[in-house]
Amino acid sequence: MKSVIKGAGYILAHTPDMVLHNGTTQTTEMIVNPESEYLKALPSHIRTFEQAVNYWPNQVYIGNKTPDELAEVPQPWFDKACDINDRYGKFGQIMPQEEFILLMQACDVFALVKLEQGFVDAHREALAANPMIDETIMARIPAEQTAAEEIARLVAEEHSEGLYHNGVLVGCVNRAHDIDANLSAHVMHENLVSKASSVLSLLSGIKNAGIDKNDVEYVIDCAEEACGDMNQRGGGNFAKAAAEIAGLNSASGSDVRGFCAAPAHAMIEAASLVASGAYKCVAVTAGGCTAKLGMNGKDHVKKDMPILEDMIGGLCVIVTADDGVSPEINLNMLGRHTVGTSTAPQDVTTALVFAPLEKNDLKVTDVDKYAGELHNSEILKPAGGGDPANAFFKMVAACGVKRGELERTDVKTFPEKYGMTGWAPTQGHIPSGVPCIGFLRDEIMAGKIRNAMVVGKGSLFLGRLTNLFDGVSFVMQANSGAEQTGVSEDEVKGLIAKAMKEFAATLLAQAE
């Protein structure tokens, strides 16, 4: 049985106040150097929602623009408003902070999120009007909320994590246990942000795939957060928790963790589950990460740039049994950075890109598109991070030259011909290959390309348990059934059933 990519959803939430109060760079600075010039300058570098919507890479992320169109726009991008400024796109949406805070409360099942009555009254209708939010989600937001004075007391005296909007305290997240650090208000805030962005991603992916919520049988969450308590601090389960709010009543689920590489791992696992027949429809989902907000903020302020890391990211990919049309995931072409693979760039690239090609008697030019670390380079360059997407494509090209599959002159043109300009926010796992799946699916189905390789890489050494690096890759390709017959397996079964019914009716008529 084949597994195919039925659809994808990509969402952003603009959370400027969370940059100030929840991003690790800022919260660390408040402890180490509370009177720093950076903290004083920071508020004047925060973008408005309109500016965030007008930002070219954000419009690419939700599908209103393509990576190729972005490549035609010279950097800097932050000072060039996109000609499309719609908060809704082909793949998803950019949700404003006020709606997202209400969505966080809707995702809270332990009454930990307390919001000020006036704030909720002012923004409830806006969230209800969001096409992804139905009455079951809105019903989770209590009619009676909390007085501003009580919220201020909770933050000041009960270690609650404040929720701010336009610099005003409008709510808080309470701790879930008096002494358990894994259920502290800070951790609960992080996890509810991840859960809420995952819910919005799931709803967007399901809509774009054109399936019913009850079609989803399994959910895999591959974000970077971990939920649990003092007895199992990373036990999970984000997947089932998000599925509950999204209304996926027929689904079970579990979490996959692998730092930045986790979404690529999750895609392979989803494809394998479907190909094995265990499940017919699997949703791969990931919410965003508050710790990464404003991560490179100091360098942005130094360069007199706006804080570009003000977006919570989310994604969802729907993997189903073969429909005869959608791009297949080729499980015979998987790259793996094994325990024995070194961390040298050439060895990493060989393991992830060239090993699966060689196994299938293919050359590097037999794949039409490659996608690696699709970070928005404008975010990273001020801090010396360079352009990870371009660097990956050049490394693939260099290895191709060494293997005799490319000419030296191809190294310069390879990124443009076989790669793509990076546009994804620096949300850890979010940029690692998977943001391109929606675009690649469209191009394969339109016949513009035949196939594409998606590469996810991760830094396992960040957990201080191993010095190992990690990575996996997979190939998505045109549906072989579509090329042969243009009729899906389900349609064939339907035609057979119809023919048998008609034949039985004919025999019955003859007997009479």
C-alpha cells in the first residue's frame, strides 16, 4: 500500500508581547542585566500586526507568495511591504495576538488561563469570526472571566505567568502544582502556546486536505516542547491533547521528539503507518516555541532592525492511503544520519542525500528539488548565522561535483535550479525541510516537477546526553497511479461495486 500527502497547513501567530516576556533571550537579560540598553531599546523595535502581515517571508509561509517570488525580492525584506497583505493564505493564516490568547484559553482544560473580562469581551467576536474556529472551541471560553485586580495579584503573589497585550496585563497562566517545576506557570504557558498553535495547524491542514475531522485516525506531534510532571517530565502527549480541542474524535496519537529533525522523522513514521495498513489517515502536527521568540533580538536592535522573531509557527501535514492523485512518499528512498555517521558536512550530506539516491541507482540531478534548512536568512545574518538554506544546497552541489555527477560550474547555479530561498521563522523544528511540502505538493500535482527530497536535521547534543548530530530525509514523488490510469484505488473499488450491482440487477430482470 502507498501513502500520499493529501494536504498541508501552515500557520503563524503574531505574539509581540511574548517576545518581551517569554523569549529566552529577553527573560535571561532581565535576570542578568535588567537595566541593559537592549531591554530599553527593545519596545521601539516591536512590529505591529500589520507590519508582520506585510512581511514577505510571512506571506510565503502561509502560501500567498512562493519561494521563487521571494527570491526575486532583494534583501532587506523588512523594509519592503509585500503587495499581498492578507492575513489568510492558501495554506493557513497569521493570527493576531489577541485572538491567539483567547485560543490559548480555549485549549486549557484545567482552568489555568485567567483572562480579564474586558479583554475577552473586546475580542471574543473576532475569534468567533475566524473561519478555522467553530462553536465547540468558542464554547470553551467561559462567559465569566477574571477581574484585572485578581490577575495582577496572581502574577505578583502566586508565581503566575502574565499574559500581555499592547503592554497591558490582560491575563495570566497559573501554575498547575505548588512545587513541581514541570508544572510551573512558565512551563504551562510554553506548553499551552505549543498546543494552541498545533490546534490551529491541525484545523488548517484538515481543511486544505479536504477531509472530514473523523477521517483522522492518528496524530503525531513533533514540536520541541515536552509535557509531563515530576515523575515523567517529558511523557507527553501533545498530539492527543491537541486532537481533542480540534475535534478529531476518531483519532489517537503520540509525540515524536528529535529537536529540529523531528518533523522529518514524523513524516516517515506517518507514511510507514499508512503504508502498513495500521491507519488510513495520519496527521503530522507541530506547534510553536515561545523560547525562540526574539532569539536574535540583540543583533536586530544593533542593526536598527525590527524584531523579526515575533512569530509563533505551526504546521500540519495530512498523510493518507493512496488516492491515485496526491504525491507519494517513497519509503525506499530514505536518508539516515546513523550513530556511526560523522558530523563532517560532507559525510552528513552523503548519508542524507546521496546514500538513498545511490541505493536507487539515481544521481543528484534525478531529483528536481531539494529542501533542507529553510530558515529566513534575514533573521540569522545579523547574528552571523548566514544563509543555512543556500549553504545546504551548495554542499549538496559540492558533493555532487566530487562524485562526478555535476560540473564545478554547477555549484553556483545549483541552489537556484534545485533549491529554494529560505523563508521559515526560527522556531527550531519549523524550518527543517517541512515548510516546503505544501509548495512541492502543488508543483508535483501541476506537473512542474516530478519529485523532491525533504531533509530534516537536528542537534541532539543540545540535550547534553550525547554529542551526536541527527538527520533523516525522504522523497515525495508524482503519484504512479495518476500517471498510469488517473483513477484512484477507491474510485476503482467504487466502479467495480457499481458494475457488480448493475450486473446483479440485469440477472434479476432476466430471471423475472
